[in-house]
Amino acid sequence: MEKDTTRILARKGAKVTGIDFSEKLTELARREETKEKLGICYHVLDATDLEEFSNNHFDLVTCFMSLQDIENYRKATSEVARVLKNWGRFVFSVPHPCFETIIEDGNRVSATRRYFGAVKYTIQWKMERLVKPFRTTSFHRTLTDYFDALSESRLFVSRLIEPRPTQEGLQKHPKLRAVLVTPQSMIIESIRCTGNR
């Protein structure tokens, strides 16, 4: 939890609200908050229904490597737009859809060979650091899919970043050298614009 986005933002002075649909992950986050109080309020909510929050509530919404796991991403994007203040920002990261590895019929397929069309697939997580392996469901989508969802919700892209590892990162994690050639992920910043400031 030390590297949880909510805690990073709170340490930088933001007033933070965290949401997740997983009761277990939310409970772990709440435990971290009791150890180091940063004023973060955590809620168990589905990103497609942020009913606890009024319209025009937040200045910034972030979604770190999870929008690709939300089946109804258009509804989630619409909810983000609803709870954002005018000129508020939505910043999210997803696996880079041009270079993503898709699991299709049990086979690993590069997105460069199967880019167009949404694909639902299962990811098996089996790293050594895990207590036990687990699975998640993810959805391959095109850049157009993401940009259309933003546009429909009057969220206009102001920046797109394809991150590359730093020298420090490469020293700690040499396997990241592959990401020097093709980006593993992308970060998109969009702004809610419904009229005048």
C-alpha cells in the first residue's frame, strides 16, 4: 500500500477520496490509513455508479491501471465527468493498446496482430511476491474507443504520455529495457469542459 496512488497524492497535500469495488482492498487501504493518518476517506463503490458524490464534486479524478478492467468503461467515464468540476481533470493510465499482449483462446497475441475490436480476456497473476496466484479480467480496446468515451462525456484530451523507464528504474528492474523500444502503457489527461470558466 505504500505506493498506493491515493497515499502518494495525500502526501503531496491533496485532500483525497479513494474508491474501489473490492471490500478487501478497501479494508487494506483503511488499515494503512490507521497506521499513517493522511486524511483519506475510502469508499466501496463501483466506478460506474459514484452515487455517493454530487455533481461537480472533485477537481481531479485519477484511475491508475484499472480502466481497462472495467467492462462498462463508457459509463465509468460518464460518472467521472459527472463528479468533476468544470475544468476539472481526469488523468488515467492503461496498458498501451497498440502494444498490449492479449490472451485469446489461451494464446498470447500481440495487439499489433489483433488491434481492432474489443477483446475480453483473463490475466493470470503468478509473481513470486504474491501469497497466492489470482486472476483478473481485462478488456483490450483501441485508442479510438478511449477517446470516443472521453469525447461523449465532454472530457477533452489535453495530454498523452507514453512513459519510459528512468535510469534509476532500469538499474532496479533491468527487465524494463524492453519498454525502451515500445511503450508498455500510456497516461492520458483530459479536461471536463462544459462551457465558460
